[in-house]
Amino acid sequence: MKLALLPWILMLLVTIPGPKSTAGAQSSCSLRCGEQDGLCSCHPTCSGLGTCCEDFLDYCLEISPTSGSMMGGKDFVVQHLEWPGSTDGVICRFKDSIETLGYIDNLKRVHCISPLLYESGHIPFTVSLDNGRSFPRAGTWLAAHPYKVSESEKSQLVNETRWQYYGTSNTTGNLSLTWNTSVLPTPTVTIELWGYEETGKPYSEDWTAKWSYLYTLTGNTPNSGIFTFTPKPASPEHQKWKVGALRISSSTNYPGQQDVLALWTNDHALAWHLGEDFQADSVAWAREQCLAWEALEDQLPNFLTELPDCPCTLAQARADSGRFFTDYGCDIEQGSVCTYHPGAVHCVRSVQASPRYGSGQQCCYTAAGTQLLTSDSTSGSTPDRGHDWGAPPYRTPPRVPGMSHWLYDVISFYYCCLWAPECPRYMKRRPSSDCRTYRPPRLASAFGDPHFVTFDGTSFSFSGSGEYVLLEARLTDLRVQGRAEPGRMPNGTQARGTGLTSVAVQEGNSDVVEVRLAGSPQALQVLLNQKALSFTEQKWMDLKGMFLSVASEDKVSIMLSSGAGLEVSIQGPFLSVTILLPEKFLTHTRGLLGTLNDNPKDDFTLRDEQVLPSNASDQEVFQFGASWAVPNTSSLFTYDSSFLVSKFLNQPKHDPNFIPLFFNEITLSQVEEVTRLCENDRFCILDVISTGNVSVGNATRTARRLHQERLASLQPVVSCGWLPPPSNGHKEGLKYLVNSTVRFSCHSGYSLVGAETSKCRADGTWSTPTPECQPGRSYTVLLSIIFGGLAIVALISIIYVLLRRHRKNNMAMWRSQP
């Protein structure tokens, strides 16, 4: 018995994290977090494998809360660590350079204060308990965009619109702000104004971003949760700051002390602190600022040329989730409160910033599902010189999340559109994108037993047990892998069908994200570089080479830097995965989801490049699937339990002993029995018979229907592009897609020269160009004159006839008298 176990034990020792050699082996996690070498492990997988060093949680820190605004000032506590030593000398160091003072509470727990940052995402930190002599403990803090954290974590500007219009016509009086007093355990507070600026030559190495303490509004104010004041113009040296935020902190801090426990308001336009010249004539002041911004814009590089075109329809915009994501400022799921885009019901932003300038695209849509363009309305979507969500490597302009966008795109909107009637100047430099060059992404899915629908539309079933390559694309070194495990019959025995239980993805040197089924009842678990993530605080995460969104408990969206997108969701007892690829991936893919080249005949291409015919048997397709087993050397999966190690890590990636139920094995009587339940859906029939569970078949039908609906939403649409109205005239119709008609007319005193209508044709051109409105009497006026003249002539004729008749009658009567 012992001899029989020996090979397995040797293999386990090789593959499970452990010592490479006894020489220099370590048994502590001090300065070793993430390492697997040594007598014990300090890697995140050690907990499930039981291989952790005894002091793992003392040095590889877990914290609560795990996230907060990138503005900083949030208190978090280190879990599982009690410090009986001195309560002085706690220093928390973020990104190896930014240090904040921590403290020890009455329960001997270690606390840190998050710093003010100029980036979002996971920020590594270390902790010193000896006043900075050593930093052996390490953890990770998640810094979030200020608008993506809970409102309870911020101070609130009461009637924020009033704050940002203060000093304009009829907007004066008192202003108030409120805050949660429990977050600041101090009897008195200080409220300060901080300003944001970006200085230096734009797009040069000396272009820098900086938050600066400006002045104190009030000090030693009771921590009552509310403060009301009457604004006064700031001193001249402070009026150059037009964008900023208020910070509330303990009065024990000196003015402007950085990285202390604090609450911040949202960043906003500082109308309330501007000078007397603004209050005396806000329109003239704003117009001057608008003209200065306009002059600066004309000197900066044209960022519009590298932005992607918008999707043509609302359906496309919501379906293209790899490249576009909901703009939280105009969300149809949240009631379409579109403050800056009235008339729109939904807006999306390009997920990725443009590569050179860090700019962003915005696309807004009407209730009819068509684009809302600035050429037609000031409510149209406007692109951004600074992407609202920032862009890696962050920290430098114009890539600072939120703030760069405020300086180059938002405050200028206040100058030109909200405080002065100069909006055409703004819209000229922030024109909406139409959709003439937009190309929808290609779609592929895997779901159910599992069943696959390739990018070129081939449908097939492959019920292998193991780990397989769903997609590989050498263009960007994109890899998507899926793990399939056998299901269970209602009586608990193993089914002759499998389903996806885990999906992992990496692109280039990005982070590795794995989404898998875990727990009982089964739920989605997301792992980042083999460590489980929590989404109780943040539903959106900025990761290396990708963004991650968890809109609901049963769906995860992954948006990669190439524009590719994945959605992994629970459908029945298994996972369903949807992958979207931009057209640039044409001819660059391989794996179970086929060769994207608009030719379904080569979708069954084996790893050795042998191609099976499109009418291959189920057994031949099974061999095709087996050829795409993941090599051990390139697996993206996490093996953090004895089951995963023994079942997948130490076994062939494709289980040769598992033989699924093939469709050609199903008897006629079995088919007839479930056909009615499945409504002739072949995938559903196979799933119900192989698992003995109708709910599995229904889940498969649902997944297939969702695939077909998204595919329909992503169908290409022909656009003819924006058509201008004639000078001295106007047009009716704001839809510019195929078969749409636009009508033209002229102002009074002008006549139309050209066609009254133009229709968008299937070749993407308008049937006629915009006509001209030339000075002169319009046809309506001419017709009025003509018919009016005719009416006068007719009236005169009638009067003449009547008079003559009357005269004749009178003469007859005179002659008849004696």
C-alpha cells in the first residue's frame, strides 16, 4: 500500500509549492509574501493546500475595509494581527514611496490611513512596526475612482448644483455640507479647500498633476455633521484654481497636513470661491475663460483621430461590452438621469483610453435607440481629452482618473455652456463621433454540456472532462482556458455529460483572472493572480491590462486592453462564457471557438493544424476537442485544493477515461420523450438525456437564446453619416442610418434650391446632398401672391358684372315709365 502511494506522493511534492532544496530553506513569511519556496509557503494558494507558514497571516496581510477613494484619508485595520509592543512607530508605506502614519488601537490592532493617490487600482503597501527601520509585512489596498465609492464615504455638498453655480445670476446666500460623524471620531473638525491643477508643457515629461492645500474654511468646528457658511471671494493668489474639493479632518492636524484620516467632497467647479469679477458679471468672466480654453485647445494635438467610432445603435452599444461600458452619468438601468445630456436615455464610454493621448470616447442615445450628436443638439455625446476613468500608467496628465477629465473637458463645459452662452465653441472642439467606421465585434459562446458556437457560426458539442483552450490569439497573446467537469445525475451518480466550472484569461503580461464555481450552493468566485477577490465594497476594479466588473452575483465582465471582452455567468449548474473580439483579430484565433476568418469550414482545426470536415461525426469532433487540452506549462488555472491538484494538476489535462454521451447514441424513444420539453432544441435534448435533469436543458436553451439575441444586436448597420441642414434653413429627422429620410426647408424670405428630402442608401451615401436656401421669395410667398392676385382680379370682375347688370335693370325700369 505504501509503495503504491509513493509515486503519487513524489509527484505531489514536486507540484505543490514547497522547498526547492533544504539549503537556505525558510519557515517564515517575513519579506516573503507571494513566494512558494522554503519549508512552507507564503503564496495565496497555501491556505487551501495546508502548506502555509505559521506566521502567514502575520506578514501577508488581510485588511478591512479593502478599498476606498483614491483621494485617501480612509482608516483600515489589519486583520489577524495583534501587536503587544509599543503603540508608537507604525508607518504604512504605499508603492514603496508614500508613507502615512498608522496607529495601534485599544485592542492591539494595527491601523493604516490610505494616502492621496493619483491613480486607481490595486496598490501594494508594507507596514513597519519599528518606526520605519524595517517593512516586513505586505498587503494590497484597492484605490477607486472617487465617483465609484459609496456616498457614505464622502462628505456631501447640499444641492451640489447650487455650489457650482454660486455667483451666477440669482445664485447667492448660504451653502451647506454634511458628513458622517462616525467616520471621524473627533470632537472638533477643520474644513479645508484643496485645489487641483496640472502644470508644465502639455504632453511633455514635465507635465505634472498636483493637489494643493489652499486655505481653511473653518477650524475647531464642532463635529456635528453639518456646516453652513456664506462664501466670500478667495484671495487673488488662490483664484487660479477653478477645480477642487473640500476636506474634513480632525482639528488636531496642522493646516494642509497630508494623508490623515479625513472625508472629502466630490471634486467640483469652484464657482463659490471665485473673485468679485466673477460675481459682478459671471457671463463675461466665463466667456473670457471659454475663449482662453478655445485658444489653448487649438494649440494642443488633435486627439479625436485616434478615438474609436461610436456604435450606431443603443443595442450595439450595450452589446459591445468589451469596448464600451455604461457611463454612470447617464444609465438606462438607473432611470436615465442624464444631467449633461438631456434627451438621451443612455450613454456609454470607451473602456480603454486612446494609446497616445489617454483620451476617451462617449456615445449617447435617444429612446429610439439612435445616436444623439452635438451637431444637432448640445445634449449630444462629447469625447474627452482626458478619459474620465484615467489610463495606465496613471499619475501623470492627462491620465489621472477623474481629475484630468475635469480640467480639460468638464470645467470648460461650465465656462462655455453653463456659465456663458458660448456652447457652439465647446461643441466644435468636442464633436460627437458618428458611426460610419464602426464595426461590431465578433461573438462566440460556450454553455451547457458544453456546447460551442464559434466566431464563424459553427455549432457543436464537446463534452470532454479536463482543461481546454477555448481561445488563443497570437496577435495580442490572448489566452482563454476552460475547465470542464462531469455533472451529476439526480441519483448522485456521474453523468455522461460535462460542463464548464472555471474560465481563466490572460492577455500578454496582464493579470490573470479566473472565474469559477465554488461553495454550496454554487456561486461565482473570482481569483486575481490566484487570490480570491471580494466584491462587497467595489463592483468595478482597474487591473493590470484589463478592467473587471461584477454587475450582479451571477455575472462577471472582463474588458481587456485589446478591446476583447468576456462575460462569464452561471447558467444552471455550469458556467456560460461569451467572448467578443474586434475585427483586428480576424485570422489570428484558434482553439475550441474556431478560426475567426468568416469561413466556418475550418473551425474544426486541430492543434496540429489538421482540419476536420464541417460534417465530422460527433466522435471526430470529440477528438478535435481533446487535441486542445491545455499543456501543463501554460495553464492559467489555480490549484489550491487537494482535489484540484489530484484531479487536474497531476492528471492528463484531457481525461481519456471519460466517455460522454454522443447524440448519435440517443435512442428514438429518448428523443421523442424530451423533444416537446426542449422544443426541438438539439443542445437541450442532449443535456436533458445526459444529465437526467430538465433544468439543465432549460438553462442551455436560455444561454443559446441570449447568444442569439446578442448576435442580432451586433449585426452591422449602414450609416450615411451626419447630414447638415441648409444655411438659412432647417431639417427634420435626426436619424442617419439606412432607409432614413431627412427633410429640408428654408427660413422665411429664402427659397429652396435642390431636393426637399434625402434618403440614406444601402451603400452608405445620401440620395441627394443638402440643398441650398437662396435669398428671394419662397415658393409659398410667390404662390400666395399669384393666387392673391387672381383672387383680386376675380373679385373685380364679379363686381364689374354685377354693376353692369344693375345698371341695365335701372335703364329698363326708366324706359317703362310713362
